[in-house]
Amino acid sequence: MQQLKIWLAAARLRTLPLSISGILVGNAICIQEVGFSWGLFFLMFATAVAFQIISNFANDYGDGVKGTDNAARVGPKRVLQQGLLTPKQLKKGIVLLSVLALFLSISLTVLAFGIARWGYVVLFLMLAALAVWAAIKYTVGENAYGYRGWGDFFVLLFFGGVSVLGAAFVQLKIISTSGILLSFTIGLLSVGVLNLNNMRDHKNDKAVGKNTMAVLLGEKKAKFYHYFLLIIAMGCLVVTFLNTPIFSLFTLPILGVIPILGHLYRVGRTKNPEDLDPELKKLALSTFFIAVLIFITFLLPHESLL
């Protein structure tokens, strides 16, 4: 039982709502359309969770062996940092979860497209392999891209584009304007979560050579970058739903702007990096809240936005 608790701590279950937000939104867009599959929805859900746990294991391992997770780190202590798991154990966990994620990805693509549409199958399996690579290489290895300022790009790509647009394409084989706008909403909010994490840890990251965007920009500019990310995200959300013929129903997701504005106000007033830590959970849950509002909105009878 104690070992299970340690692995659950390494999995960082609190990060899972953010990882499935794009899946919720991508499926929401299609939910009233002919051909929508709940089986595909739950397979996507499980695959996204597997990818996120791989990322969490790899992040714990990569930052642990590099010494980035040290006594000077502001955030919660990691399992490798505390000696609760060995590097070898975490490596095994990463391999097992990677095999599971690829199995789920194969099942998903074959169920969605069939063997006849082999081009789509190959494309989405390549995306799955890239997702596993991205989850691991964020902090693992000498050329870890998270140490070179590329983490934000890959979060936008996978939490926004691949998650939202990919989910909608798997369901209906199309890409819509509303899907593109909402992929930026979820993607930019997810980048905001990463940036907030990096703003909190920027002093220690700079000291150990982890050049995140927060380190590259500096403390003051990183805050303006944070404002930019979230304001553009909210702009995409508002534009998506203001142009609908059933305005009263589709104003529901716009309520998600309220906690984001509160978050921006609190970040603006923060002086110490340590005080940003509580905002991480709030922003992640606010993103999930917006995704749930979008899902509920599309679940109700409405005219198609596709």
C-alpha cells in the first residue's frame, strides 16, 4: 500500500484535469453530430492520462538526476528527490507507461479509422510516438528541450492543437474554425500553467542552467508574457461563442473568464515567487472548469458550430 502511494505521488494526479481538458473540448465540439462515439471518447481520455503520467514520471526522473530538484527548489518535493523511488524504478515506470500509451493509441486509431484508412492510422501513430518522445525529452537527456526554452511550444502543440483538434478529427475527420479557436484557448491556458511553474522556480532553474522562458525573459517580462498568454486565450474563447446564433446558451463558457481575471490580478500583486505556488492549482482547475463548461454547453441541444 505504501509503494502504491509513492507511485501515485509520482503520477501527480492533480495534473490530470489539465491533461484531459483538451480532450473534453475536442469531443464537445462533435458530441451532437452524427457518428459521435463514446467509446472513442473514453479511449482518448485514457490515452491522454497515460501520456500525462509518462510526462510526470520523466519530469521527476530528469530533474532529479540533473540535480534541478534540490533543497533550493520552491515547489513540492518529488519522489526521486526524497529518495522514495530510485532512478531505475522510475525508468521502468516510464517504459511500462509508454508501452501502455502506445497500445491505447494503436487501439484508438484502428477503431477510429480502420485499417483501410492506413494514412490516418500512420499519421496518428506518429503523433502518439512524438507525444511519448516529448513527454520524456522535456527534462531527460543532455538535450532536454525543457532546458532550452521549448517547453511552452510543445505544451501549446499537444495540450492545444493535438488534444483539441486531434480529438475532433478522430471523432468526425474534420477540423473547424471553432476547434482552432478553442485549441488556442486550452493550449495557451496550459502554457500559462507551465509558465507559472517556471516563474515560481526561476531562481533555482537559472542557477542550475534550466533555461525556461521565465529564465530567458526575466522575472518582470515573464509576468507580461503570462498576461499575454491568458488574455489571448480568453479572447479566443469569447470570439468562439459571441458569434453563435443562440447567444444566451453559449455565454455559459464565457463565465470561465471570471476566475482567470482574478488569477491575473493576484499574479500582478505577487512579489515573492513562492506566493505563485497556490496559483498553479487555481489556474489548472480554472482551465478544467472552462473545458467542463464548454462540454456542458455542447452537450445541450444546439445548432452546429462546425
